[in-house]
Amino acid sequence: MIELLTAHTAELDGTTLDEARALLFTVFGDEMTEGDWEHALGGVHAMVREGGVLIGHAAVVQRRLLHGGRSLRAAYVEGVAVRADRQGRRHGAALMDAVERVIRGAYDLGALGSSEEAVGFYARRGWQRWRGPLAAMTPRGMTPTRDEEGWVFVLPGAAPLDLAGLLTCDWRDGDLW
């Protein structure tokens, strides 16, 4: 039996969080860091279980993005993963359906940093590649994040967006996008 659950981090017990963390480290291997796990906490998690076993995870956390002279309430998507032996069965789509409901119901826009493998998946769902320059508001001031350009996608909401304009994220430890 397949079960989809959504819950805030505060509603999840330690065992469930440990399962989600282990899943992400298994799926992403050496690319996953403790900082990446930390970025997935403090928001809403979508999780897919099959026969009681966690096989998929996605999270959406609030961040502030600056664009067009405005501070936007952004739903930033983190930790999207489906166990390798369960991929291609629409579990990722179910996770994103849940996450996108949260985004559309409570945020100015959605945003995420994509891997090369997931670009087509997000594009097919209506996420749009940010074409303009990217930056981060750091302790040293606004700093360009050129290495991330081409990998950030947005799901437009009520806020007007110029996809060729500057998009700046708030500061956090580890990967900024």
C-alpha cells in the first residue's frame, strides 16, 4: 500500500526524521551534507511510504528572495528524493503535487535548485528556469552566485517576475541555493 503524508517538521517524531535523513543520504550519496539536511528542516515535509517503508521525501521551507525591489515570501523546495528502486512510478510527482499545493496556498512563489538529472522533471511540471543573474545576501553584502546560474527554477505565483532579472536569496550556511 502507498501512503502520502504531509507534516511540519515539528509534527514528526525522531524516528521519521531519521528515516528521511537516511533516505536523502542514500539517494544523494556524497553530494548530500549535514547542511543540506539542515536546510530541509523547519517546514512542511511530504513523504511517500510503501508498505510502511519511507521511499520518497520532499520538503518546502520559507525563505526570503529579493527581486524587482521586493522581498518575496518564497517556498524553497529541499530534499526531493525517491529511492532508486522505486523511481519511475510517479512517487516524485506525488511528492511535488503535495509541495506545490503548499506553495500555491501560502507563498509568493516557489523556488528550488535543480540537479542536472531533474531539470526535465521540474520543467514538465511548469517550473521555469531562472535566466537572469543570481546572488546571495551574505554577511559581506550582496555576492553573485554565478555557479548556480541555470540551475535555479521558480514556480511563479502572485508576485510579478522578470525571469531575466536579478534574483537574490537570503543567507544560510552551506549551499546558498
